Amino acid sequence: MLATARLTYPNIDPVAIELGPISVHWYGLMYLAGFAAAWAIAMYRAGKPHSVMARSQVEDFIVWCAMGVILGGRLGYVFFYGLDQFLEDPIWLFKIWTGGMSFHGGLIGVTVAMLLFARKHNINFLSLADFCAPLVPLGLGFGRIGNFIGQELWGRETTASWGMVFPNDPEGLVRHPSQLYEAGLEGLLLFIILFVYSAKPRVPGTVASLFLIGYGCFRFVVEFFRQPDQHIGFDLFGWLTRGQLLCSVMIIVGASLFALFVWRAKQKQQAQATAAPASAKKS
């Protein structure tokens, strides 16, 4: 028998502000909070001696990334999670107000935005990716809080004493508040890890690779507590979700890139160490 919910869902109105016909939702405010946090962290990091970006470039960079997140996030959701619906109604792609944003699509969108920005400003892409990686987690955390307020992406049924009933849940089950799990792991904890790791110069590409590994691992774990998308269910083995499949790719790619970048840096150091005595003898 399931335990009675010990935590009461706060039942926050998803509409934060209403000005006549205009409604401002908490979810939109969470996006703004995420971009504001990214801007503040970017300004701080841009002031460091080893920064690849000047503070005068930060606002432009955040705008590029915001466009990548929004466009990539929507396209990713449509093609990763709602392809059947898109094929039935292609106009649904533009109905953003109905909900549906994908982190993995947003990641692809931001990557494209960074490639274009790096090319325009003649910045090394790996260094720019390392600069950007610590800016992302807090935005993810705010987004998950927005999911919690909007009563979407809730968790699976649970007997845990911290389970809660979401008022919009037609089944009325006691569920994990998995949105808050994600906010704490993918948001706050991942930010701390990346911020501390990137506090001093690292091998180019390793900070971004660590982001891929960290997010992939945290999201993979939380998926065991998060209710799978109803129209998708499980993809493999009766327990592996679409999110876990995508995160598995992230973890493999992130770990491979991290190892590659470290190996290349060591090879370069060894080559320089070997070349130094030779040049000294010639002189």
C-alpha cells in the first residue's frame, strides 16, 4: 500500500502576473532568471585573467545562446519526443505556448550558436565551450522549478514520505517531486562542480566535456524517478527511457572527449619536453 503524501504541493498559480489580456507565466520568468544568472556568471568569468571573452562581448553572447536554446529546444522536443504529432500537424512546431522544450535539442542549438559566435569573433571553440559550460546549470535548475510550478514532468508513484500529490494529476497518485531532484542535481550541484573545476585554467575542452558527463549521469539517475512521457513510455528493456538513451550518448561522448583532450595535452607536453633539450644543444 502506498504511503500517504507527507508533503503538500504548494499549488502555485502557473500565471505569475496578469495585466489585462496579457498573462506572464512562471515558466517564462524561470527562463528569464536562467538567462540573467548566465549573464551574471559570464560577466564574472569574463573578468578573470585567463578568460577567452571580454565583458563587452557577454551580452551579445548571451543573446546568441538564448536563440540557440529556444530554437534548438523546441526543434529537439518536436523531433525527439513528438515526431508523430508533427507529421500529423506540422503547424504544431510553432505552437510553443502548448509546451514542449527539450534539453538535448537546446544543447544542440547552443552548440551551433557557439560555433557561429566563435567563428565571428575568432575565438577558439573549445575554450568558448569551456567558458559557457558553467553558465548552463543554474538555468536548467530554474527551468525545472518552472516545471514544478507548472505541474509537468512529475515523478513516478512512490511510497516515500516526501512524495506528493499533484493537483493536476488525473490519477491522484503520490509521486516523486522529480522536478526538484533535477533542479538540485542538474542545476545546483552540477553548477558547483563546474564552477570549482573551471576556477583555474584547464585543458581546453575538458570543462565542457565534464558538463556532458555530469548532466548525463544526473539526468540518467533522475529518470528512474521521473514518469516517462505517456506517448513514448520505455524505449528498451522495459525500463530504459528516451531521456536515458540520449543521456547515455552524452556520457559516452563526454567521457571520450575528456580522455582525448587530456591525452592530446600530455602528448603535446611530451613533444615540447623532447624538443627543448634538442634546441638547447643546437644553441
